[in-house]
Amino acid sequence: MEHTQIEKLDKSRYNMLIWLTIGFSLYFGEAILKEFIDGKNILLFVRLLGVIGMVLFLKSTFMSLKIIKQIKQDSKLKQALNNELHKLYVLKSFRIGFLTFLTLIIGFMILSFFKEMPLLVVLEIILYFGMLSTFISGLIYNKN
């Protein structure tokens, strides 16, 4: 019984990470894309994708809170699901995201010598791809 509950929570944690990644990419990708789009029909479609992404992002965030609450209530589940391997995957994902941040910052610094860019757009792009790389690497490491 306990073994199947651990597998079930681990699978739901992985599914939550998938939907969090999809929701984040749609919602925050829409925020960046709307800066570059001029057509009203295309802008409406991009905003619709952003709303869908926001719903997915919020749903997966609430799902993660539910999973965290279940894990904290049972010490056996906490030991089984928050083991050293899971912590290693979290640290590796953070490292990849951090390296993505640094690479993009250096890239935009070099690009700024040749072209002037709006600061807000540059910051949004750096945050978007840094977070997205962290989520995707977390999916790759946690794949069962």
C-alpha cells in the first residue's frame, strides 16, 4: 500500500512539473511575444494562448501545494520522495538554469555593443529562458 502511494505521488509530481513547464512557457512566452507582434488577429491568438498558459500554470501550482502537503504529513513519504537523488536532480536543474542566466546575460551584454534593446524585454527574455531551462532539465532528470 505504502509503495504504491509513493509511486503515485512521484508520478503526480512529475505530471505537475510537465504542466507547470507548459503553463509557464505559454503564459510568460505570451508576455514576451506581445512586444513583437503588430497584427490584431495574431495578438488575440497569442493572448488566448497566454490565458490558457496562466490557467495551466495556476492549476499545476495548486497541484504542487497539494503534493507538498501530502508529503509533509507522512514522514515515510517525505523520506522516500525527498531523498538524495531528488535533491541532486534539483541542484543539477538549478545549475543548468543558472548557467543559462549567465550565458544570456553575457550574450545580451555583447549584443548591446551593436544594438540598443529595451531593458524590460531583455530582462523578460533572460528570466523566461532561465526558468524554462530549469523546468525542462528537471523534467529530463526526473524522467522515470
